Amino acid sequence: MQKDSLRGLYIEELRDLYNAETQLVKALPKMAKASNNDQLREAFEEHLRQTSEHVSRLEQIFEQLEEKPSGKKCLGMEGLVKEGSETMKEDFEDAVMDAAIIGAAQRVEHYEIAGYGTVRDFAQLLGEEDQVSLLEQTLEEEKQADQKLTELAQEINQQANEGDNEEETGQKTEERTGSGSRRASPSKSKKAA
């Protein structure tokens, strides 16, 4: 394979995506388990099923190209998965944790959307119409997953904000009535998602 050809670059990018998807197959169950919202958990479980199909589609493309899918580590996805894992270890309240997980998941989706858009365009230029169709299907599923996360975020982010407002209201009431001393025992800090 020529490293300085568009075809060579196409294959390298496909290998990168293949590794990214296999990393996600391991990460998505952890995200589902860490989710407190049932709809969010179900969205991750559904996307896990889709991600397994994405891996299969990529394997089909590699078979057509008579190439092996392995041999490349996707460092970008590795970093995104690591950040997501660190987020899930934080001590956030339920809705705030879900908001943080959605943020991490959307970064993953945007990364994949960019990757699949690129390889789809390469496949078009290379005249690989069957592969264009497979890549387009995956690209659309990634966009739908991102849209689903956006829809869930609207409700979950609102819940996270209401929790913050309730805590602030409780603090102000305590300060006015003189009960409890927030300064002596600070509440756990909330980090922005």
C-alpha cells in the first residue's frame, strides 16, 4: 500500500475509525452503567448495538479492500474515553453526572462524525460506491445519536440547574435564619460539566 496516496490515507483513516469503534464497544457499557437517567441509559445501550454494527460495516469495507482492519491505535478516541472515565469518577449529583456524561459522549460523537465524513468523501473520490453507502449509513447513525443526546441534555441540564438552584436557595435560607454554618462545613463543590 502506498503511504503517499489517497487510497493509503483512506485505509489509514478507516483503521483509525475501526480502533475508535472497538474502544467504544468497551466504553459504552460503562457510560450506560454510570447514567442515572433511564432514557440516557437506554440511549447508550442502543448506541452500543449500533456501534457493534459500525464495527461490522468497517470489517466489510476492509474485506472489500483486501486489507486488515488492525494496526492503528486511535489516540483521539483513547483520550476522549479517558476523559469520560475521569468524569464518571467525579462526585456529582445524579442530574449533574448525567449532564457531564452527555458532554463527554457528545465530544465522542462529534469526533466520529468528523471521521466518518472524511472517509466517506475519500471513498467517493476513489469511486468506492458500495463503501460510500456503508459509511453514509454509519455517519447518519452517529448524527442521530448526537441529536438524541442533545434532546436528552435539554431536560437533564435543566434538572441539574434546578438542583443547583435548590441548593442555593437552601443556603440562603440557612444564612437568613442562622441555622447551620456553611462556612464551618462546606458542601461538596460542584464542578461545571
